[in-house]
Amino acid sequence: MKVSLNWIKKYIDIDDIAPSELADRLTFAGVEVEAVEKLSTATKLVIGKVVECVPHPDSDHLSLTKVNTGEKHGVLQIVCGAPNVKAGQKVIVALDGAMLPGGKISKGLIRGVESQGMICSMLELGVDAKFLTADQIAGIEVLDDDAVVGNENVLEYLGLDDTILDLKLLANRSDLHSVLNVAREISTLYQREVRLPRPNQYQAVKSSFTVLSKTPLCPQFSGRVIHNIKVETSPSWLKKTLQSMGVRSINNIVDIGNYVMLLSGQPLHMYDLDKLPKPELIIKDDYVGSFTALDGKEYDVRKGDIAITSANQVMCLGGIMGSLASAVTEKTKNIVIEVANFAFDAIRRTSSRLALASDSSSRFVKGINPYQYDEVMGLATDLIVSLCKTKQIEQTVTYDARQVDQPPLIRTSVSYINNRLGTRFLQSEIVETLKRDWMNVEVLNRDDIQVGVPAWRIDIGGEADISEEVIRILGLDKIANTLPSLQVTVGGYPKDKKQINLIRRHLTARGLDEILTYSLVKAEELDGFRILTKGESHRLINPLTDEHEYMRLSLIPSMLKVASHNIARGSKNLALYEVSDIDTTAEATTRLGLVLAGSDLYHHQLSEVPYSFFHLKGLIESIASLLGIKEARYSFEKLETSEQELHPGRSALLKINGQVAGYLGEIHPAAISKYELGKNKVFVAEIDLPVLLSLENGQTAFKAFSRFPAVQRDLSLVAAVSVAAQQISKTILSVDRIIKKVDIFDIYSGDGIEQGHKSIALTITYEREDRTLKDEEVNAVEKAVLEALNKKLGINLRT
């Protein structure tokens, strides 16, 4: 919420309070001020009059002007490039040494002619382009005839001598979406009088207009008809006030609605009376159909939406946006003013469903003063009468189904407040403080009090709220400095976070670089590497850009974009990892992604080994070892896929207890081309970390080394090409407990080997813990190994 201090000063005297001091006081009272900004920081300005304007002798687009700036600065020669500069105009002149948002202005030569200043546009003074017309943006600002030549208070004349407080309001202080309530808040903190606006009262005739609510979602609705208005441009003071609050001027009727909403916090809506099918507004929550809103778009209206209808046609979607069919235009002569209360939850649901938000819906959702409709109607009426040149007013017609028209009374006690706050306030201090806070206080006895809360403070509903008001106004420094007695506990990350951080440190120590990519991606990036994906992607209703519209389903496409970016810039050797969340319609999980490209470098760059599938496999095995997961609890299985993403025969699934926990492999040549990864081989892996981390591991127990020597025997086997090395190792290890290790040291296929087969050379290590093995024992086990390999896998000893 942006608040103009010039507007605040109309209601409370704060000229002696520096904006920074006011910001600090509000912040310490629970109303955080995020920023204190000036509308314009321009200096050394003066109003001048162009007395002569001729073409520049050495330019076809510059003008040479002489500008009278009054007695103090005299007539200045200024070179101006604006296309609209003419003799006789009153203009804004930045003198030599002036500081503008764009820089310092100094005398100088322009195309050989001296220029002693600059004629300014509003844009050059720092005014946002959205508040300016096309002519104002293209040229200098031409002032009205009432501008006084020589006046150096230019910012004051333009309404730019204002300071803006940017309030970061908490959800409970929705009342401060009102300039009047901000003034009341300052009055409470500084104990100063507030001059509340008192609108003029006008004689009104009886109205034949009808308002009615057929839904509890609209407990109160007021309407007033005003005839014979004139829709035109707003006066300067109204434009400047709205501009200071960040609102662009449209016309006097729209601007009055915005002005009253900003002043009171109560949204209003204006209807063109002559465009209503009947002189009625009926509020319903069961209308089903569609309507075209003021933004020109068509929206569906469903049951539960608050529809304001006339002759069963939607004239407004209550609290959100009006219908184009009843819009006020420059031809409008008769209007209906709406001041209503709507259920905040209904507004929020409709606004979210339609992705249609407005200043009005925002205020209704956050909460408004439900008892101020008469005052708000009076303010709007007074402004319309004075600015729209009419006095033909009908009486306000109101539907109000509420039984209570004031907030409830709250009973509390001095002892409760002091016990809750840890303070020793006297009853008189508490009563005085609450009265400062615009509350009616009745003292019941020496301890108990009864508090009447002002209608705009909808956040106060009980004793606890009353105590909080006392301490925020009197100051937290009033709380005694006593240390509470608390049990000391050991903090830290939960187990899964510790394990993920351990994996991060491990991979970094192995030479991999951690990257962080966007979780939001474009639609084209959803199709790749969906091996682990369950469910569909979430789509943002209002994405900032098409590049970040969907929640991603895999880390790998995003990581490959990073790899491509680096490869294109000469970084050919990459080892990257990322840990990030994946959220779909079916699951929320955390994934680890790995990308290897180029070579693994040793001894700086003296030695290098091209990355392979086994680098990835080794990294995954090292992570499992780091977490204490034994090899028997996971396995790698050949990945069978028809997608051109991973290379067939060079990729695998990681399975844990039979469940797919990840995949790894070499990128398919088609994917290399798609992601523009150059000529190097690229390897990727993606692991579902919750599956990996869910394994329960007991404590690691020490096992003594055998004191007796091991026996190693080499075998050369012939197996079908389809037999995996892992199958061979598992079969051998299952034969006898004295077999401790199987190491494959050579694989060959070619001359001398039957087609469709391969030769595998391996070393088997035999060992016992209680004695030295004999050759006869080893020979017997070796024979059993060969028999098992032949029987289970069709493998024979190579001869």
C-alpha cells in the first residue's frame, strides 16, 4: 500500500515529523514501512516562458530558444530538441547544476551554440510514463496559464513535492488500505488530532430504484441514483492525488470511485443507469451463464459467484469487475453508485478461478469496514455533485440483512493484559492507550474494563488482540528484561536433509560442480527423460513468461541446457550435479541429477580419461557406500526403451529392492543433436532420493581381516553376448562362502570366438578366516563354479 504524505497532511498535522522518523515509528508499531520515496528528486527548477524560438543554425531538428525565467535568473538561451516547443509557452526549466533523475544539467555547447539549461518533460522529472499522454512523452511539458514565471517551487506546482510511504501490511491490518485509517494510526502514535472529512449534505428525492440480495454472500447493498451528470476530465488536484498513489486518471466518475476507495478502503462501482435493463440491481449466487467484463473479455459465471443482475442479466461480478454492458462512458448522463459488502471467501474463490484480480477484489478479500456504507456514499455523492455539475440526487436505497450494526464489545482485565505481556501497566495507562487507539473504554471495577472496538478494526476480536494493541502503542521496551527458563535442546537438520547434504559434499569432493536450474520450464521441455515420472505437470495460471509456465518432470533437460550453454562457450569437460524437488499431480519428491561430458582430468590437464558409463556407475556406487547401503540391496539392469534419449546397450536402471530408483546411461546421438551438446559423448543419471534414503541401515560392524593367505585363480570363459557381467559375478559368488571376490579384467569378441559370443577373463579370490586353503578345496569349488555357470547361464570354459 503506497501512501501519499501530502494527502495524509490534509487530515493530520505532521509537518514537524521527518518522513524517516515517521517510517520508523510506524514500523516499530507493527506497520512496516518498506520504503520512503519522493515522487521526484529534481532540483534547481524554475518556471519560464519561451519568448523566442527559431531553428538551430546547424541542425534540422533542434530549436534555439530564449526563455524568460524571471528577475533572478533572467533570459536564458537554451537549445531544445522537443518537437512541440513554441514561443509563448510556459515551461519547466532545469538550470545549470540541476540534478534530474537522469543526471546533472550543465551549460555547454550543442552544435556550436551555447545552451544554458534544459527545458524539461515530465518524463525527465521522473514521472512514470503510464501517467502521461503520448504528446507528454514525446515532447516538453507545456504548463497552464496560471503558472508564474520565476516560481522556483516547481515540484509543488506540479504536485510532485510529495513523499510516499510504501507500507508492507500484514494480513490482520487490512484497515490500513485506507488513507483515513493511516491518518488515524499516526494520530494514535503521536497523539494528534485528525480532521475527518465532512461531506456536504444534499436534498434528495425519493428513489424508485430497487436493490435486493438473494444470497447471504451479500448481506448489505446500497445504491444511489444521480441524474444529469457530466463525464469529463478530472481536475488537476484529483489527478495529482491519484498519481501520487500510483493510480492513473481516467475521467471524473472513475477517478471519484478510485479516490473514495483509497480514502476509505471501501470499493465502489458505478453503473450507467440508462444501460440497465430495469431500474433494479438484484444480487444472486445461483446465476449460470457468461458476461463480458470491462476488460473486454468474456467470463463464465457459476453457482457460488456473486452476480449483480438487472432483469436477470449480469451487470457486475460482485466485488471483482463490472460488465461492459453497464459501463460508464463519456456519453453517460445518469449513474447508479454501488456501496456493498461481499463475503471475502466467495470473492477469493471467484477471483482465483477466473484469474481476475482488481483493487476492489483485493480489498474485499483482505477485509473492509462493514459499517461505513453511509459515510462512503456521502463522500462519493459530494464529489460527484461538485465535479460533475449536478444536483439531481435520489435517496440512497439499502438492503441490509444484518442483525447487528456495530462490532461486539470485548471484556478484559488489567491483570490479564499484564500477565500476558509481562508488564506492570496501571489501569489508567491501559485505558488512556486504548482511547488513543480510537476505542471506547468503560471501567467496570479496579481490574475489569469493557472495550468498544472501532468498526474499521476488523482484526480485533478478543482479549489477546486488546493486549497486543496496548504493547504495540506503548512500545516493546516496556516489557521487563527477564530471561525465560527454557529447556535446552539440540537443533539440527532432519536425517534426510543431513544425508542429502552429505551427498552434496561427497560429489563436490569428487570434483563435480553443483548447479541450480529453474523448476519452471516451457511446454517443450516436459517430454524428455520421463523414466521416473509419475503424474502430469502443474501449470501456472498466470505465468510471467512462456519459458517458465510448467513445473518440470525431470532434472535432466534443464541440466542439459546448462551443459549446452557451457559447451558452446568452450567448456568441454563438465561434471555437474543438481539436487532439486520435483512436484507433479501424483507425487512430490526430491531428485539427484548427474551430467558428465568430455573427460575426467588428472594432474591438472596432464592426463585425461574420457567419461564413460562406468564413471556414472562408480559415482552411484560410491553414494550407496557413503550411505552404508550394501551392494546386495541394489542392482543395475539393462534399460529397454524406444525413446531416442539414452543409448541402447549403454544405459541401465537402478533398482532397490525391486523398485526403480533411477536410471543412468549415455545420451543417444539424436538427443546429443537436440540439446546441441557438440561432438563429445554425454552421460546422465537421475535418482529418486527418497527411495535411496528410505533404506534402513544398521550400524557398521568391524570384521577382522583373515590371518591366512588368499588364493587367486584366473578363468577364461565363453558366454553369449546377452549375458551380463553382473549375472556372472552373482552366480560365482553364490557357489560357496570361500569365494570372496570376482574381478573381470578382460572382455573380447572377434577372431577365434563364435559369433554371438564373447570371451570373459576374470579373477576369483578364495579365502577362509580359520585356516589356509588347500589346492584340492579350491579345485573342487572351481569345478562347482564352472558347473553352475554352464547350468544357469550356458557359459563354458574357453579352450
